[in-house]
Amino acid sequence: MIRSAIFRYVAPLLLACLAAASAGAASLPETFFTVWQNVFMIAGLRAGETLLVQGGSSGIGFATAKLLLQQGIRTVIVGRAQDKLDAAKDALAALGPVDTLQANLYLPDHVRRLAESVTDAAHPFRYLVNAAGTFKPTPFLEHGASDY
């Protein structure tokens, strides 16, 4: 039983980590392990199901989309910048079909449009990975209510 779990879960993940590390991305193994554990081992995501990745055009979200596509998961990535979404889709296309949705999650109209797109999607979304965020280094005591 342990041997089959190793081959089923750990071996593909280690190969993905080695590929990422060889590209100079030493922090990606943590990303892949976290995604693998949460999405496949805990949530039980299976090939053919659909997952939405918010913030999927770069960073952790892009790495997540890559891992999902390698496992046969229908993947839709959401991002703020259309040019980054287009570049991510081009980079991921060799791994499988990936769709994109452009939305700035700070704008209520964009959030409403995204919610409608997800609700009306041909394939139901059972899972969401939220990797969206911005980097605004501000000393803690200088934050105001609008930062949250």
C-alpha cells in the first residue's frame, strides 16, 4: 500500500520538482508539494474534473496550473492582465487545454463578471486555488483600512 502511494503521488511530484529546480526555481518544490497534497490527496481531484486558478498567469498560480494540466485536469486561469494571461496560455498549451478569464479582483464589476462566467461554465468547477495577490511592501503601522 505504501509503495503504491509513493508511485501514485510522490514520484510524479518529485519529477515535477526536479524539472522546476533544474530551471533555477528552488522555491517551486514547496509549491508543488503544497498543491499536490491539497488538491489531489486531500480534495481528491481526478483527471477530467475542472479547477479554477485565481492568479494563474504567473508565480505560484502558474506553477499550480502547470501541475494540474500535467495530471489531466481541466484548468481555467484567472488573471488581471490580459497580456500575461495570453503568455501563460501559450506556455501551458503544450500540456493540455487551458482557458483564461480576465478579471481584476479589486473591481466589483470584474468580480461579478467572473462569478457569472464560473456559474455559466460548460464544466462545473468543484475546486478553486486562490494564488491571486499583490505585493505592496508597507510598514505594518502604516497600513490603513483601505489596504484590507
